[in-house]
Amino acid sequence: DGTELECLREGDAIDMESLEMNTFALFDVDGDGRGELVLLTRPNIYAGYRGYILEYYNNTLVIQHSGFPSFTFYSNGAFTEDDSHAQGSWTSQFWPHDIYRYLSGSDSYELAGHVDAWEKVMSDINPESLPPFPTERDASGSGILYYITPAEDMGPTFTGYSKDAVDQSVYLAWLEPILGDARPLELEYLPLTEENISRLK
């Protein structure tokens, strides 16, 4: 639509190595039969990192979603978007994220909620700075508890993410209608170079 990337605006010095940190992929990520353009931009300033899910349909460019450029897409059209930072998260492997479901009727995405976690190993290796892991809540014995904030609690009156740590079984039951048996998709991301763009013509 003519919008210029931060790293390409007139008067800015263009660092070609930095430019190639911007990547893109063409893939039907929502399963509607049309390929989407997933554009991940990473300018010099971290706060400016942005990812886009774009679709060109009926001679119109549609931005289906924009957010932090760390997406995981699934075969049923859903996707997760990692938080840009994880301060306050007591995890070593799990990264807090939003999760979106795909609405085929409107060809759009709907926020399902946000998920964070607490891993037992973090309390075990940091006994002086973290509270003991509440094993009595870990009914499944998985060594991880989850904080689920549904979308309805993230609206205009949002006052903070959930502080209610729940067992893995509760998390999986919440996740089931969103992901079901969907599998992660593997997208091939290419550096945003003239050569790679010309391959699409």
C-alpha cells in the first residue's frame, strides 16, 4: 500500500545486512485456499519489530493481523504470537503468548486468550529468589502450571493477566477447542531481498 519500512525511509542509511533480517513467506496459513504473505520486519530498534499476515483478495490488500513477529501457525488456521518480553515469567522452556483462532466465515482471526506458565525447575534452581513450586496444584505431575487469561478478560477493562495457576489438564481442556489435533505448519522464510522478491514474479 506504499507504506515504507523503517529501514527504507528516505534519508536513513540503509544497512543491507540489517535489511535482510526482514523476512517473508508465502503460505496458505489459514487454510482458505489462498496464499497469505507473512512479513516479519525487524528494524534497528527492537520496539519497532512487527509481523504482518497479509492477504490480497478482490484487488484489495487486507492486513489480517499485525503484532510481534514471532508466529507459530497451525493446520486448522489458528496461530500463536509470542510476547516480545517475558519478564516476570518463571519458565525455562515455555514462552508466554497470545493464541488466535481462525474464523472461516469472516476470513479473520479472533483472540482466544493469553497463556503464561510456571515451571517447577525454575523454583528449584532459584530457591532464594522464587517461591516454592506449589506441587499441590500440579495434579498431573507435569512440573508446570499455567496462567490462562481468556480474551474476554483482555478487553477495554483489562487489569492484568491471570494470577491463578492451574494444572496442565485444565490448560489442555481449554486449548482443545482452539487447536484440537492441529499440527504446526512449517513455513519457509526468505530474507527480504530484491532477488527473493523477483522469484515470486
